[in-house]
Amino acid sequence: MLLLTLKVFSFTGGIEKVSRILSKALQEYSIQDDQPKLALKVISLCDKSSDVDQRYCPKAHFKGFNGNKIIFSITAFLQGLQKTIIILSHINLIMIVALIKMISKNKRFILLAHGIEVWRDLKPWKISFIKKNVEIWAVSQYTANVLIEKHGFHPSQIKVLNNCIDPYFNIPESFEKPDYLKKRHQLTDEHPIILTVSRLSSFEMYKGYDTVIECIRPLLKDFPNLKYLLAGKADFAEQQRLLQLIKNQQLYHQIILLDYISDQELADYFQLADLFVMPSKKEGFGIVFIEAAACGCPVMAGNQDGSSDALLNGELGILVNPDHQKEIADSIAGFFKVKHTEDKARQLQEKCLDHFNYEVYREKVFGLLNQTKLQFQ
């Protein structure tokens, strides 16, 4: 097997998390006692070889090319000629398997389909090649539906493989708010706390946190102590836009802008929050939603994208219209009017882990790999 990726270990985005977890599952698949042994190789364009985290992939099985597109492409092509199963973590790598297909016919090609990278307009040759040669593993039913309706892919070539909680994610056993974070941000139990963790990018204006900011002032009438923690690495333009929005709304004391939250503290911030809110419009799935739920933190998400998969169509949280500010504000207010107990937090955590734990994901990957090669239409 060969897994081709753009980035795996040197970046912290959703696609990179999925690639790490998939690397682990593929590694475990390749060494099963009851299966013929399959040599696994993971090749990354942008990582360095030294970036590898051996919890997910043995060092000997990983090669990074530090952004060298030419050497990466040549190596991926030559490795692909030797492998029977080639998995792409991103559609931008499709040219490599198209070249492999020209020389070697008997290959199994699999494409991971996440979200906006396959929702947008695609070149006709890519659509044609994928229809004839490539299995698709979509992270959500929403993404699968877009592929069918927008690009005309046949439903039989698409399988839904929901993302999962990272097997090394720090899942809490109790649900107290961490004292060190309350002290750091001068918070008390009298503060209702909502949280968003996201990329804060001036190029991605669909996460919905600006809409949440606009909801805060009307909410202060009933919840004067409300605090909104907005976390994520912001580019300069987005940081300035957010500061201006906060100034316009006069919310200096209600909104706390945080930088990137480390993996070591992420679960603690989910425990600190009373409600995780991200009414996004373009989530392929939204791993952050299930991470929050796994920590017992209630979740609110948009109802127009793959977030519905992550929230089990409303079983794990509140789905709202991301374009309707009043609905978002009313839903936040309605949440805070009902006490969220430790029992509710534990029930939320258990339901999330029942559906999105790593073992469930791994078995689904194994099952998909054990299926016979797809006969294309």
C-alpha cells in the first residue's frame, strides 16, 4: 500500500489529522496475522522525514520531501508502480495516479474526499479519470452527496468513512472546569462560557465566529456575565478585522481572543466551556465537534454541511441555520436556560465515543480495504 499526502505531521489542520489517523489504521492493517503482509509506505510532499510521529507510522515507512515537488512526484510515481493499493489524501495528487495508470493497469486507486477541495469546480479530465478509475472515501454523507449531485459520480463508487477521535486525544474522565484556565482568563463559575476553536483566516469566511460575535450583545441582556473565547491562529488581516468587529460591538470585556491552543490544553478548554459554538457553512465533517463532545462539552453547529454527520443529525448537539443570526442567539440563550449536569456531560461523551472512537474507524477502514476492487461503470 502507498499513502500519498500533502502534509501529515508538520501541520495541525483537519486533513492532516485524518491523514495521521489513517496512517495508523493502514499500518495496523498491513501487519494483521490473518492477512497477506502488505508493505506500507507513506509519502508526504511538505513534511520533512524527521517530522514523523512514530505512534502513527514507523520511521522506516515514512518519507517527507520538505516541499520538493519534483523529487516527491518522481518518487511517488516509482513507488506507485510497485504497489497494488494507492491512497490519495487529497485530490491535488490525482495527476500522479493518472500517470501510473497509463503504465500499470492493475492498480487500486482510492481518494479521500474531505470537503471544499472536492466541492469546488474540478477540471473535466479529473472528473473523467476518477469516474473510470478511482474509489472515493468521503468523510461525510454531505460530501458524498455533493460529489454525486455536482460532479455526477456514481453512488456505488463512494463510501462514507466518517472521521474519528484521534486515538491519542486526551479524553477526560471527569468534567470539572480546570482551575488553571479559570485563573489564566479571570473566569469564575458565574461566567457562562462559549468557545470556538478554528482557523481564523481572511481567506476562509465561512466558519461563523463573526456571526457569533454579533450575537453576544443581545445575549448580555439575559446573561450579563457571558464570555466568548475565540481560539485559533489568525493571519494579520483577520486579526485586524476581528478587533474592529469587537470594537464596533463594544465587546472588549466579553470576548477573549486566544491564539492557537496546543494539543496538551485542548481538552481542558473544552471542559472550561459550557458550549462549543461554530455555525460553519463549509465543514466537510468537523473533527473539532466530536473532540468537544468527547470531552462532555455540548456543541452547536451549522445545518448546511458535513457538520450534521459529526453531530449525528442532532443527536450530539444543536444544529442551526448558520445564516440566521437570531436563531443562533436564541439557541445559545435556550441552552443556558437549561442546566447542563455532569450526568449529561457523561452521556454526551459516551454517545460520541460509541460512534467516533478509533476502533470503530479502524474496523471500517479494514472492511473497505477487504472489499474487492470496484468495477467501474
